[in-house]
Amino acid sequence: MSARTPIPTFILKTYQMLEEPQNGNIVSWTAQGTAFIVYNQQLMEKQVLQNFFKHSNYSSFVRQLNLYNFKKVRSKEGQIFKHKCFRKGMKSMLQFIKRRNQDDLQTSQIQEEPTINIKEEQNLFKECALDIKETNNKLKEDMKLLQETSSYLIDQMQNLNHFVYNQSVDIEVKFKQVGQMLHAINEELRQENKSDSQTNKLLGDYKNTKEQEFQESKIGSPNPYVDYNSTALNPLDYECFIDSFL
């Protein structure tokens, strides 16, 4: 690619001025993007020009446009300025806008706007084609990177789903094991309680049986007041025991 011609500062700043959306109600591109229109000259001087140029004089701005072969057209909306190489979204064409010399300025009053020669047009189209090709290649690279990123994210999501599923299965198995352990513990406790109940019942039956045997032994004994199963005698039993021998 050949080296590009530097863009004149005035042309570049004018292009940048039209790219600022906050200036849209004062100056903006036309609907087709082939020219720009000034809606309000007073606001242009007060609010716009001083932000891009060293002056805020609208007449000086128009004279500069004339020096670069801009054609002025009046309309009901405002003043329209156009140049074949000054178009919205085609910044690479600005390098072909040239400043007129003094002779061209004198003859421009009776001549129409000069056109770009065939060779310049061919170079212009080549530059535009190369820019489009570079943009297309960049879009392809971005699309490839986006696809790789999407595939990676899908793989990560699948791995995460598998991990969550495996964890849920493990948790379910552990819950079942805990449930089985609790059931076994409850069953063991129930058996122990049952055994304790049976033991207590047997002890109670044994106690009742002994008590009944004791009562029966007293009826058939020589002295019903003597407890022969006891090693100690209370005073009353002792007296009864002595009387039995008298």
C-alpha cells in the first residue's frame, strides 16, 4: 500500500465536528451523507466553531470551505456544503481534498467544482477496497475468536453439569447410608427397650412369686408371726417365738 497524503487540518477538524452527536441540532451530515448542512449560523459561532478552530467567525469558516472547493447550496433548512471527497463514513477520502491556489480561486467563479482525475479515482477505489478487505479479515478473526470462546464456555458448562450431577448422586447415596444407620440404631434401641421391659417384668414376677411363697409359708409355719426367712426378730416376734416353747 502506498503512503497516504496527509489530510489538511481544516478538513480533518471539520469532519470531526460533524462526528460529534451533540452538535446535531446546529450542524450535521445530510440524510445521504454526501454533504453537511448548517442549520443555525449564530449558534455555530457561539457553541461549535471555537471548540475546533482558533476562531469562532462563521464567515471565515465559509471562506476556508471555498478554498478547498466546497460548493455551497442554499435550502429551506440552512446552508449545505458539499465536496466529492467529503462524505460520511469515508474518512480515507479526505486526503484527496486539496487547497486551491490563487489562480484556481480566481477562475472558480465561472467554473464548476473540479473533479478528481481518473488515476486518483482508481487509487481512491483501491484504498477503499483495501480498507474493506482489512475490515473483513478483522471481522473473520473476531468471529473465529468468538467461536473458540463459545466452544470453551460450552465445554466448561458441560463439565460443571457433570460435576453437579456426580455430587448430587454422592449426596443421595450418603443420605441413604445415614438413613440406614439411623434405622439400625433405632431398631437396636427398640430391642434394648424391649429386653429391659421383659427383664423388669421377670423381676416383678419373681418378686411377686417370692412374696406369695413367703405369705404361704407363714400360714403353715409353727408360728405365723415368725419370719423364718429373716435373720432378725422384732420384739413381738421374739415374744411369740418364746411362747411357742412354753
